[in-house]
Amino acid sequence: MKNKKGNKNENEDASIKIGPKLLELLSKLGEIELEDVEIDAGELEIWIPALSTVIPPPAVAPTVTKAIPEKPTEILRAEFKPLVQTYPGRITEVKLGAKRSEGGSRSRTLTIGGETSPAFYLFEEVPPNPPVVSVDVFDTEISLPRALRTYVQDVIGDPAAWAKIAVDKFEADAVTVHLLSTDPLIKNSSPTDAAKTIERVLQAVDVPIIVGGCGDPKKDAEVFRKVAEVSEGERVMLSSLTLDMAEAKILGNVAQAAKKHGHVVLAFTSMELNRAKELNRRLYEFLPRESIVMDLTTAALGYGLEYSFSIYERARLAAIMGDLELQHPTLSGSTNAWAAREAWMKMGPEWEPRELRGPMWETVTALALLLAGVDVFMMMHPAAIRTIKEVIKNLTSLGKAKSEDIADWVSIRL
Amino acid sequence: MTEREIKKGIRELSPLDIYKLLPKITPPCGECGEKNCMAFATKVINREVAIEECSPLLKEKYKGDYEKLKKLLAPAVKEVTIGAGDNSIKIGGKLVMYRHEFTYHNPTPIAIDVTDEMPENEVMERVKMVEGFKYNYIGRTLNLDMIAIRSTSNDPVKFKSTVKKVAETTRLPLILCSLNPDAMEVALGSVYERRPLIYAATKDNWRKMAELALAYNCPLTLFAPNDLSLLRSLANTLIKYGVKDLMFDPGTFCEDGLSETINNFTMIRRNACKGGDTLLGFPILGVPITVWLEKDVPKELLQWREAYIASMLMSRYCDILIMHSTEGWVLLPNTIWRFNLYTDPSKPVSVEAGLKIFGKPDENSPVMFTTNYALTYFTVESDIKSSGVDCYLIVVDTGGISVESSVAGRILTAETAADALKKSGVEEKVKHRYLIIPGLAARLSGEMEETTGWHILVGPRDSSGIPAFLKDNWPPKEEG
């Protein structure tokens, strides 16, 4: 008891100089320690640093600072050396589109993949092929949020004209034509009609084309085979081939058609790397590795984007660490961001204007996945497209930061 | 510990590593609430409990083991506290580099700036805005966190007066921003009990700032724009000086210097997490407010830039952010992305399928369905709960895929939905035969009427429309 009391008195004295926090700390210590162990003030001091990581350290009174032996009088150099790793794996390069000399009719082609390090680790490697943007175009009337519709109002229903705007105005690196009208539950357009649409788009623009299906595995398989045939040699990307096709025993047909006519396929799985690997293994039976790109599923910001982020990041890391079945470039359908209600809904004045909120949703969704390692982005809003292209440019070159530009940000009047 | 001895990463650490160092009293004392030391060790590894919950361990007898455990479990990035008491915020404390490795700790606080030259009403308005920011996201409230007070006047008296005023107005933690030690000293003198973050020590003012950090026991930011050797040297120096709670600002360059920004953040975090470099094991401060340094650019464009730069910095290891924009459309995506990034990565994407009951539904209550994708389910759940509707909700197992995707991928079909309806047993609970399906599954309605024999009502495309939909359509009008 005597001891307990003695300590308490000390605490009170200390509190005058060093504030209530130490007192709190000591009283806590008292509860734990003083029940059955007798300690003196000397031991108490030794104990403080150990506990101080749990509780914010006490304010230091002048008498205590004196105890620190020598304060440095000049900067003690400790040079920085980045931790640089080398990786056994490399993402396969995939070429989209083909020029005349290569059997197609594109005047621009794209090469994606080829990375040997995590995304934008420029201290290890400058990305050999910067990521690209493919702009979404639909072959039929579709309900779009107003913020998106405004820009394409005049060309809805005319995929060729829409594609032209995408390239000329939005600076698309590629165009994705979604053949929604082929959906048996929508218009059920024939594979021949779909193929005509693709031919028209190929004539309207000179960039590589991605061909999007309607999601019905059987119908998509028919449509893709027809499209593959009429766009012989153009190296379009068929979006997408799935394990459902494998289950329906039609995956081989489509993959063979892609190979025969010189195209690329997009292997789609929903946020499961083991399924992605399984689908790739099935595709290897028919296609060279250089013809496969992976879509691991993009969920909108607020609706599972973090799952997509981690899946794409894991895929890239596993690939460069040597997982052969994941060494493919990846694609994100970032337009999915518009599935989030926050992207399009009227929400009250403090969250407006939604004309900015919507494209910001798409931008943030795409940028998260850019940093995770995605190579191709399917996008729609011109502001989001412009932003991601600018960011890609800014992220692929070093040596532009000028410290004097920001050295005085604290005192700048805005 | 030398730099060469890289300690075990959090994922390599096994419960046995912890168990070995616990008191292992026989029979188990159970003071931690666990059955035995092994069970406790497992919880410690999963960061569900702190080792201090083991009260015997805190006895003098086990001091050596306790110290070892502390070292073993110390995060790669130091945890620094800003603010005092109930209003404090923990920064950093990161155990891993990548999100998929282990749950990120301490979500990135967002601070909004005010200056000592702003008119007082503007300062107050901005503080009120920060305090009042609220967004309800799947049942959780998203908030802003701190106020950063900048001295643009460089006048100690003005700075102190603004700092005091802000401190009197709000209990939110503060960041004091001035590179002038005299201004900092005066301002700190009036609010040091609030334990604000000092911004910042540079190669020029570090000695004076270090003295202030020591004298007032406040965390200190080191600012070395685009110079990681200087940053590391400053850390080395200040640690020897006795300052323990440090924060790094390696500079936020937003335009063509963005690659340096992202690379600097990444290199710091990698050296700390994967290289065991303790000199770099401190939280990183991101300053997207620097977009505002560019002149002659429309305000909306700067807000736009600030919004997406902030989101990128959060994805790339930023532990605290200072921003200028107060627009909801700028801050909302960032508060949501922060919430998402800091969730448990091992949490499944799907929820359990089956029948969920909301409120006290009776035999006349509505029956709806959705998929078992976690985010879809939580959104629908939150909308139903906030509307106070009594109803049944059938959660169909789509393997954790959303309504739109599972319809497109033929996972959600008339058959699977009908099957789920049957299994749910809701047929015995209601006497009507009306099923409300998601608007995004509208195309299934015809087929579903056939397979189920129920009347299908196509509900809203977004579950936020449920209350309005029910008001107009429930109870259903008799077939005429």
C-alpha cells in the first residue's frame, strides 16, 4: 500500500510538468502492475517506452529532453536506394489490328502487354507498351445516362458514325462495337447482319476494332464465327470468350475461327483467378498465347471496385512472378462504372452537378485499375477518356518533376 | 535490428511464432477471454486483439518476451497519432504493401485546408462543411476527418489567431502548415494539447521544427520534394534528434511529374514493407491541393484534377491527404474508394443465398428477389431498411455476380429464379402470388411467369426506387 501511494504522489507531481497524458498512462500502468507486483520508480521509468507504442507518448518536459545524449547539428546523410527486383515472368505481347502489309486494312495498330514488372514501377522498367483506350459503341438503341447520351445523341443507331466520332473527337485508340442487337431477347439480329455492321465500322475508322457480343454464349459463338470470317486478317478482338462457351462445347469452334482468320480473343471470367487460368488452358488448345487477352471483370466504384483492383493486381504480380497461365495483357470494362447509382442519379445539391460526378466515377474506376496493371480500357465519357490518356502519358516518363514548383505550396494564396 | 535482417512479413508470421513467446500458464488462465494461448496467438496474428490483452504478459517476469512480441508484430509503417483523446486519428500502421496481402489499417484521413488570410466567415464555413459532410453508403456513414490550417500570411500573429479560432470551433484533429518555425512556434503554443500534425520540417528549418516537435510532443512531417535521399537523411537525423512520430511528404506533382509522385510513394512503401528499411517506415502525406498552384486554369478543371489525383494517391500508399476542394462530387468518390480499399480482402464477394426477412412482413407483404453478389445485396438491404418496408427478399445464388451480369451471362435465368423461389418457402408465408423482380432482369419476366406460375411485377432498375415503386404498385391491382 505504501508503495502504491508513493507512486501516485509522483504521478501527481509529474502531471504538473508533463500534462495529463502521462498521468493517464501511469494510472493505467498502476492498474495492471500494482495489483500483485511491487515496483519502484526506477522500474517504472524503464517500462514507459514499451507501453508508449500503445498509448501516445507523453509530452516531454525539458528535464527529460536533456537526457537525450547528443542532438545532431547537421543532417546525417542516409542515402536512399530503391529496392529493385527482377522477375522471372513477362506479360505476352498482343497485337491488335493489322495494317495492309499484314493482311488487314488498319492504318494504326496497337501492341499491348510486354511488361516485366508491377504497373508503373518506372524505377524498375518503363512500360514497354503504354495502356490504351477503346471507346464503346453500340449497334442499336440503348438506354444511357444523360451525361453520356449528350455526346453521342446524333449517332445512336449508327455504329459507323458513332465509331468515327469516337476516333476523331474522343481520340479513341480502338473502338469496341457491342452487337447488342444480336441478343435473342432484344432484336435477335442475324450473324450476317452483325458482320455487316462490323464491316461498316472497319470502313469508317482506321483503328483496331473490338467486337462485343450480347452475352448469350450460343449466339455469340455464331456471331463471332461469322464476324471472324468477314473481317479476315484485321486482327479484331472478339469480346468475349467464356467458360460458359466451354460448357456448351462451342468454345473450340470460336477459338478455331479466331485462329483461322487471324484474330485475338478476350477471355472473360468473373473475379476468380483460378477460373481465368482454367479458361486460358482451354484456349491454349486452339490459340497461340499472343492471341489472348484477359478480362477479369470490372465492378463500379462503390460496387466492388476493390475486388477488381485486387484481382487485377494479383494477376499482374502472379504473372511476372512466373505464372504462365496469367501472362496475358488485361482489359477492363470501365464503362461499368455507370452501373453505380452515384454516377447518374440526382442526389441533392451538395453532390451536384452529376454531369461531373458521373464521368469522375468512370475516371476513378479506370485509374484504380490502371495502377493495378490493366492494359486496355473500354470507356465512354469523353472527359474520362481524355483524363486517363493524359494520366497514362504522365505516368510513362520520368524526370519532369520540378521540386521548386511545389516547394512553397503551403503559403500560396489560391 | 540491422537492415539486413529483414523481419518476417506479416503473412509469413504463424500463430506458433506468437505462441512461443506467450506465458502459457497451466491451466490456461483465460484472462484474455480465450480458451488457451494458441487460440489467443491466432487472434493476435489476425490483428483481432492486441497482445496487451494478455495481462500476465505485462508482468515484469515476461518483459523480455513482451518486447520481442512487440518487435515481431510492429507494423512496417509506424502508426502515428494526430489529435488527442476521443478526437484522435491513427495514421499509417501499415502491415503490408498490397491490399490483397492483409487488411489495410487506418483509412486515409482527408484534411481540408483553410488559411490565415481567409475571411473569418469563410474559414468557419469550410470547417462546418468538413464537419457536416456525411454520406450513407451501404449502412455506413462516410465522413471527412481533419482541418489543415495554412499560413499564407507568414505572420505568426495572424497564424496563431486563425489556428486558435479553428481549434475553438471544431474538435477535429488539426494540421498546422507553415515552413516558418516562428509562426509554427506561436501557433503550436496555443493548441499543442490537441496534438496537431506539424507541417513541415525541410532541409532548411529542420532543427527548429525538431525542437518544436519535441517541446510540444507533436508529430512532425518531413518535406523533401522529389528527393528521397534527403527524406531518408532527414528521417535518420530527426530520429537521432529524439523525434519519434514522423510523417513523409515526398512531394505531390500532379501533371507531368505524376510518375515521380507515384514512384516515390511506391518506392518508400516498398523499401519499408519489403526491404525492412525502418528509416522509411513512416506514413506518407499526399497533397493533391498542389493542383491549385497552376494559374489560369478554370476552377472546375482543378477540382477535377484534385479529385482523381487524390484517388490515385490513395491506391498508391498515401496515408493522409490534404485537399482544397469542398465539392461533393470531388470528395464522394474519394471517401467511397477509401472505404473500399480498407475493407477485408478475404471477405467473400457473395453473401449467403436464401430468404431474408425485413421488418414484420405478413401474408400480404411484398416478395422481391436479388442476387447474392455482396455489393448488390448490401445496397438492396440498405435501401429496404432505410425505407422501413416490411417484406420478403429472396437472395438467388448467382455465384456472387450482379443482376445485370448474371442475366447477361445466363446465370440468372427463369429456371434458377424459379428454383430459388420454390426453395425459399415463401409460398407458405404469403397468400398472394406476386413476385417483384429487379428492373435489370426485366427480360426474364415472360419466361418467369410461365415457369413459376406467379405474376411478375418488374421493379425499378435501381433499388433506391423500391419505396416509390411499392407506393404505386403495392398491393397489386386485381387482375381484371
